[in-house]
Amino acid sequence: MTSAEVNTPIRLVIVDDHPVVRDGLRGVFTGDPGFTVLGEAADGTEAIALIEHRGADVVLMDLRMPGMGGVEAIARLRRTAPGVRVLVLTTYDTDADVLAAIEAGATGYLLKDTPREELVRAVRAAHRGDSVLSPSVAGRLMGRVREPVRDVLSHRELEVLRLVADGASNRDAAARLFISEATIKTHLLHIYGKLKVRDRASAVAEGYKRGLLS
Amino acid sequence: MTSAEVNTPIRLVIVDDHPVVRDGLRGVFTGDPGFTVLGEAADGTEAIALIEHRGADVVLMDLRMPGMGGVEAIARLRRTAPGVRVLVLTTYDTDADVLAAIEAGATGYLLKDTPREELVRAVRAAHRGDSVLSPSVAGRLMGRVREPVRDVLSHRELEVLRLVADGASNRDAAARLFISEATIKTHLLHIYGKLKVRDRASAVAEGYKRGLLS
DNA sequence: GCGCCCCTCCACCGATCGGTTGATCAGAGG
DNA sequence: CCTCTGATCAACCGATCGGTGGAGGGGCGC
């Protein structure tokens, strides 16, 4: 570590809807002279207001929060404050969460069971612009590379799957989407292929497992 | 607050698999002379060893942890250390989690978005033996009282639902459970009635929503 | 003992679904 | 321009499912 880093502490903002977690994070970084915690926010809206007003080097961002969620906040910060590195810190590692956050422009993605020291190293790395991933998240991304875009549901397919999960028959779904029943069947067959299942019930189950449904 | 309470601080144990959360919780209570944090644990096994060895007045317990989960740990503590009050502190408020924890013998059930001061009050209340519930958890329990045991799936029904979620046809499920296809259909009809759905796909969805499947 | 619930099983029916093959069209991108 | 993908639709078939109306046995509590 160079003396320059010590002279210019990394300015942090903590975004999480759980007060206890914010306390814990602040405690991790306030004791270290290499960091300055500029402030905290409990949701995306607060976070944006705080960061656009006071700036930041690195933001520790939770994803699932009441009101504006983390993904939306990240996307917004990409446009209004592109120099700010966003490090996602969340409990969930589903495909939908991970991919959405990275596409939105997150610099890294860590799970909340990350040990303190690793968290500190990750924030330093993010400040340098390096990508930081929890092992399980990294594995998820590698799998995504090996298994290309083929098994990602299209927007329309996801709509159909949601309706099916809600109890719609093919006919119901067709009526609700103003298309023919045949098209619903086609979408469903594609869904089965992509999710590697054989019927609507297990498609719904797989949808929940992958975080496509909630 | 009486002077007696100040003289005999409440002995706390913190159980959570996230280091950051443990930090936050410890920070909340170590500054207050009314509490002493005896120790921390990252899963149920560690928690039991710690508490059976060093004792405790109140345990702050997460539910979903690697290895032994919180529910099992609570049940175990009921038998080996019945004087210890267990206060569940978790992110999740699904029916399955809440009911399982309370049945196991938890004194209270709080969500992690609880503010610090409320958390402190809750621990004091739990120490006195009072029940403490987050508002949304309380609502869930009230609903349970109004809507009796009628819509709780039996063990067998849950088995069938799991198989269906895994893609089993009625015939498959029958073969795997060594019973007739007719019985599977009967179970499914009961499941539909209890979950208030009309087909297997939405039954699976409802199963996930209620935390019956994972 | 009686009621209640759970689990088990049967037969029958219409409705729905899964699978196949094949087709048209619009938009994105090389 | 041509290809690829997504979205749309059609006709047909066998398989499966949802619904109904039963029925019997075992366990538990009052």
C-alpha cells in the first residue's frame, strides 16, 4: 500500500434498508484510516440524492429495498455520476439479480456472508476499477458464458410464464395477451426447452429457482 | 428502568452467518451498559455449543444459515437450556419460517429492517418473557388464527407438491411414492383446495410464495 | 364409541396440455 | 442482401389432467 492511498481515503456511501447492516458496515470502515464513510441511505432514492449531492468513490449497495431498488439506482448513477464505483452487497445470488445488477453497471457483486477483510479488499479493488465477484457469483457468470444466451427467456416468454404461474390456462393467457392460443403453446414449448423441463408446473418451479418469478 | 436492571446486564448471544450483521448487532448492544454480549456464532451448531457452555439470557437468532438452521437450534435449546429466550431476527417473513420458528419455541420474531431502538426494547421485553413480533409477522399470525388449520398442507400433500414441482406427472409421482395414481390425484385436488388454485402450475407458484417449496 | 382427518383406491368424463410440423412477418446485424 | 431471432398462427394427435362421486381403513381426541 502506498502513502498516497493513506493520504486520500476512499469516500464510501452505504446503502441498505436494514439499520443493523448499515451499522455493521460503518463499523468495518470507520476504524480504518483508508476510508471515510460519507453517509448512509435506506433505499435507492435516498442513495441517489446523497451521492449526487455529496459525491462518492465507492457505493456499497443492497439490491432489494423498499421503493427504488438497487438495480434502478445503479442504472441512474451510471448516467449522472459515472465515476462512482458501485459494489453490490446482497444476500441473494439468483441469476436474475446478478445479471440485472451487472448489466446496470455494477463494478462488483458480493454476498453478505463475505468476511470483513475480504470486504475491505474488495472496496479497495473496486476503487481501482477492478471487478470483484463472490465465488458463487463468479461461477454463475462463467456458466452464463459457457451456456450462451440460448436459455434466457425472452420478454414475451416471461410474460407467459408469469400468467401460467398465476393459474392461467393456455386459453386464459391467450386472452390476456390478445394473441392466439397456438402462440401461447409455442412460447411454452420454447420455455420448456430453455428451462429444460417438460411441463408448466416444473417450469414455474424452475422460474422461482432462477429468480425469474417472485 | 430500575437500578436492578443496570446492575445485572442482560447476557446476549448473537447468531448470524453474516459477519457484517454480527458486527452491527454487537455495536448496537456493546455501547449499552444494560447488555453484555457473551459471544457470537455463525450457525446453529456453533450457537448451541456456545450457549450450553457459557449460558445466555437472550439469543438473537437468524433462521437461514448453512449447516444447522435456526429452527433446529431453537428446538434443541428448548430442551437443553429452557431458560434461554430466543429472539428470531431474520429477513424472511414467509408463513413456513414464522410458524416453524414459533412452534419450535421462539420468544419473538423480528425482521431485520427493525430500527435499533426497537431492537433494544425487544430484547428487554424478551428477557422479561414477553412475546415480541414485527407488525407484518403479527399480521401473519392473526391471519392464521382467523383462517384455521384448514389450508395447511399435510406431510403427504407436501411430498406430492414437491414431486410435481420437480416435473413429475401423476403417474411418476405415484411410482415414486409407491401408491396409486388415483391417490395422487386426490392429494392434488386437496392441495388445490387448500392453496385456492386450480392447477398444478399455480399450486407450485403458491407453494413458493408461502415458503413451502424452495 | 363417535367424529374427524389423513391416506389410500376405483371409474368415468370432458377439458386441457404436450409435441410435432410447418408457416408468415418484422427487426437486428453481419 | 441475407441470416437469425422473436413473435405470431394453424391443424392434428395422443397423453395427461381436473372434476365428480364414491369407498374403506387407521389414528387421534373427546
